[in-house]
Amino acid sequence: MDDLSLQHIRKSKQHTLLILLISLATFLFAIYSMGTGSSSNLGFWTTVKIILGLDEGTELQSAIIWKLRFPRVLMAIVGGAALATAGALMQGALGNPLVSPLTMGVASGAALGAALAIVVGWSFVDNDLAIVLNAFLFSLLVVFIIIQLGKMRSISAESYILVGIAITFISGAIVSTLQYFATDAQLSALAHWSFGSLSRPTLENAVYVSMSLVILMPTALKWSWDLNALSMGGDEFAISTGVDPVSTRKNILILSALMTSIVIAFTGLIGFVGLAAPHMSRLFVGTDFRKLIPCSAVLGSMLMLFADTVGRTLFAPIVIPVGIMLSVIGGPFFLYLLLKKQGAKL
């Protein structure tokens, strides 16, 4: 075996070990997050003992851990992983580092669906799941538009981004109009949903999203080879290796939009994770999507957990929604990426 092959094997083992270490760090931080909050009689070590079964704890302590904090932590882990994976897939399919579920218009479609359910009362069902179902279906409407674009042979990777921006503007205009005519109660509900929060999903919701991610993640990993071909030499190189760029791009965008819509239908608008986690992963494991996708998922979980924990503890007992915390970091980061991309062209 030559030196180049040995170097590749050694680097792959290092990257795998790094992903495992980040996963372990995420797990430990999840336990820390469950033991951190505004409750004065539930500290970190008390929480650890209750989780490990070393201490039964009071009824109140058990309720705080398993009914309030555990669903929140679980949703942060699976939601962050799903959004980060979707961002990595979109960036690889379109070859643009500025692409994310937010910039593709999927999140804006969900916001429009939620606004219609809250303000107008127009929904496909008439129960407590009206907002969730509307947000999910309208985000899938964006997926349908993406499918139709994929059928056009003249469509380019840049065109997807422009369509996403157009959808964002159109949806934003309609939502703003609905806000103008909304009552105070409706405006409050819509604003709360648009912040992006982990306090709304129940344990049942978190388990549902977890099961969906378990089903969809192997499909995402299946496209690793095709994404590597697209990123190495563009469409012409991908065709020479037997990859159909148009079909691959369409399928990947549908999958990533589906993963995004499942999460934000329950949490509200959360956009930064899908943009930042793939970029951070490239610094650790490079551009091989076989390692980039799982690394992005783990880092997405860590980012979401970190932002939510800071939001819960920074001004406790006031809780800052995770969407706001991530936006505070995401705005400057997005500007940095934009300036870096423009600087590379000069």
C-alpha cells in the first residue's frame, strides 16, 4: 500500500475519532443542559443522580427533568441535526456556501402557513395541530415548486437560490399584511411562533421528529458519493462518473426541504444552524460528504443545545427563544461568509 493510501486511511480514522468525540461532548452537554435552569432546588449533580437512578428525587424535580427539560433537550439534538444535515445537503447540491433551508424559502413557506392558521383561521384541520400542520404543508408547497424547477433542463444552481429569495419576499409580504390586520392576541401568537422556540414541542413531538430523522438520515448519507462527484468537478464531471446532476439535485433538495419542514413545523423559524454547522464541519473533516454530513449533524445538535441553554440561563427565569439566540450569532456569521465569498472573486 502506497504512502498516499496510508495517509488517506490515517486521516479518515482521525476524522471518525473527531466525530465520535464531538458526539460524546454533545451527550455530556445534554446532561449538563438538563441540570441547568432557573429551578433553585434542582442543580446539576442532583439531576445527574436522578437520571442515573441513584436518587429518586421529589415529584416536582422528576416533572421538571422528564416533562420540561428532557423534551426540550431531545428536540434541540434532533432538530439541530436535521437542520444542519439539510444545510449540508443543499450547499453540496447547489455548490454555494450561502445556501441554507432559510435562504431557500422553506422556512418562509412555513411562516406563511402558520400565519394563515393564526390570523385568518384557515387551516386543513380544526384542532390544536392546525398551526403545525399548516406550517408543514406550506413548507412542502415550496418543495413542490422546487420539484417543478428541477424538471426544467435550463435551470441552474443559482436559479434555485434566486427562487428561494423570491419565495421569501412573497411570503414575507403576505405575512406582514396579515400582521397588519391581526388582533393583539393573534399578533402575539404569530410573533411567538416566528421567534423559533424549543418550549412548544412536547415529548411526543420530539419522539416523532427523532423517528423521522432516523428514517431520513440513511437516505441523506446515500447521496454522499453523488455530492462528492458534484463538488469535485461540477456537472460535467458528475455525468462522466454516471451521476445525473439534475435528478440528484432535485432529490437532494426535496429531502433537505422535508427534513427542515418536519422540524420547523414544531419549533418555529430557526435558520442559523443549517448555514453554520456545515461550514464548521468543513474546518474539521474537509469536504468529503461521507464525513461532512454526520459531522454537520453532530455540530448542529451542539449548536442548538448551546444556544438554548444560554437562552434559558442568561437572564433566568426569563427564557430567550433559541431562534433569537441563534440569529444574534447568525447575522454576523452570514455577513462574514458573504464578504469572504465576494473577496474570493476579487
